[in-house]
Amino acid sequence: MTKKLLLVFLQLCLISHLVKSQSTTENARTKLIPEIDSILNSQVVNNKIPGAVIQIKKDGKILYKHAYGYAQKYDINHQLLNPPVPMNTATLFDMASLTKVIGTTTSIMLLVDRGLIKVDDAVGKYIPAFDAGAKKAITIRNLLTHTAGLIEWYPLFYFSHDKQTTYKVIGELPLKYPVGKQRRYSDLGFILLQEIIEKVSGMPLDKFEKQNIFIPLGMTHTMYNPLQHGRTTNIAATSLGNPYETRMVYDSSLGYYVKGLDPKSWNGWRKYVLKGEVNDGNAWYANGGIAGSAGLFSTVDDIQKLVDMLMNKGKVGNRQFIRSSVIDSFFVKDQFNNGLGWMMDTTDSFIKDGPEGTFGHTGFTGTGIMVVPKYNLSIILLINRQNMGLLQSGYYYNVTPVRKAVFETTLKYCGQ
């Protein structure tokens, strides 16, 4: 076979492969969409959630992007709005704990990439309160993996109304568990990461992230305190005040009881529908709406830009945003089967039975990211579950089974 004929043959093979691949993708999409619609529409129709936005992307192409239901359905008295505010794919959501991975973890990645910190640095190197006793053993890695032995939750807003005081309060709290021995999910560790980011960079967290992450990645709708930045419309409403955190302080059966704390000693609870104000009380009351644990607002398109960067091993277009070796190091499983910042344990219900390397994270407001690098696949599912109000049980509706159903359905048709 001449070189010319060989070249033609190879080109024909490539065209055939591309046509077959496109046909397979389109076939998967045709089957996937009705099932995803069935899952999410049923949740809205059956009055389980107000609304949702989903985006599924595979091999660099968006397979499905859709909005369901309402951005706000109920007022502060749990009365149905007339009319409810419709959801759309550009609606801004309170990211809740997705702040930990979108903002804080990515910030730590950047500082590591620039040689300004190491994940195995002692926290005491940057925060004097952690340079003594058992706390001396805590590293940045421990904070990222929730193995620092910190208390899971603490009503910081009873003792602080600004971030410097908040840092001091956390520094004075005793450890609850041995360092490095257990994974105990704690917001406090990510507030400490905020303190480290600010000390090392010399910038407030929000400004560092805007300048070094959001602007470079084109995440123009990702911000803290959107109302203060002139963003007042098309925002998903969350809770009707702060009823659950009030329970966390008053109801000792929840396991957050603080010995010696008089729940009535502070009464700054919000009594209106939260829309553009972070739901998380520690972020709002004790940190001015800006915390390493919660506070970010974003849209499905903006989140996708960050996810794409991670899936492309730190590359954005032709530019290496973060070195691939740094990205890889954050997705090495620890002894509890999780990465740095990101959840990777595929026995966890929302990514259960995902292929090796699957990662993701969830947020208390109903937000979630699920990524399957093996299939070059990502799912972003944003739900404003809190606007339904608390159930009679005193808890918010559990959307984990919804996430799981979406994840399993997507894998069924796109897992190749």
C-alpha cells in the first residue's frame, strides 16, 4: 500500500470512528434525557423540592442542561407564592459546602503549585494557636481530609461577629478526637484553611479567589455576598430563616450541644427568606458571609469551568493553570478513601459504585458535583431543597437518593 493510500485509509478509519462515537453519544443522550426528566420532574410535581438545575457533560460536550420547577416557591410563612419564581439554567445558587472545593481547596492547590505552602506543613507554622500540645501534629493535609480531630460544628456566632475573632475562638477550642485517626467532617478546618490562605497570600479570601481563580477561569457569576455586588435577581431562595441551626443550638438530641451555652444568650436569627445571603450561620453571622467552609454563590456554567479544569489535569485551553502533578496529588486517596478536599469514597451513597477515580462533593442547601474521570463525565446537580421548609421531623428533605438516582442513570447510559 502506497503512503498516499495508507493516509486515505487512516483518514477513513478516523471518520468512521468519529461517526460511530457521535452516534453512540447521541443514542445515549436520547435514552438519558427522559429518565433524568422523570427523576427530577417527579420530585417537583410531588412537592419534594422547589426546583433544580442539572448539567451533564461528556467528552467535552454538554449532553443535557435543564432547569426544573422554581427558584422560590414559598414565603417566610410557608405560603405558596402567587406566582412562584421560575427556575432557569442561569439561576444563582448558594453553594454551601461546595465552597470548600470550588474556592478553598482550589486556593490551596494554587498556593502549593506556587511553592508557597506544602500540604504536609504543620498548621502551627501559620497559626500560633496550633503550635502547641496535640494541635502541633495537625497538618494542612489533616484539615483538607477532615482528620484534624476538630469539633464537627460549633455555634461560632454566639462568640464572634468578625473573622479575626472567629479564628481566635477556633484556636482556643479543644480537640475532640485524636489527630489523624478518624475522619470527622468539620467546617472549622476549612475556616482555618481560610486563615492560612489569607496569611500566606496577604489577601482576604474573597479577593484572592476572585483574582486567582474566578477571573482567570471566566467564572463571572461566582462570588460571595452577591447582594453586595449588585446581583439581586435570579437567585435561588434557600431557607425560611435559620430554623435548623436554631434547632442545633436548642435541641440537644441533635448532638451539637455546647456545655454551658445558654441558647437564649444570642438572638440574631434571621426571620425572612434567605435569597442572596448565605444560609450557613457561621459563614453569615461570624464571618461576614465569607468563609472557607461556606459562602460562595455560583451557577451551573461557572462550576463547569472549574470541573473542566480539574478533569483536564489543570489545563485551560493551551495554558497550564495548575500543574498536573499538583492536581494528581489532590486526588490520591487517603486511608479513609477520600482525596484532599474532594470526596472519593465510592461507598458513599451519592457516588456509590462509581468507577475508581470518581470524585465529588455536596452542599447542605442541595448542591452537588459528581465527576467520573474514567468516562470523561461530569454531573452538576443544584437543588434549592431548603425553600420547602423543614419537614415535620425537624429535618430538611434528604436529596441524597435523588443525587444517587441521577448518578446511576447517567452512568447507565454514559459509562463507556
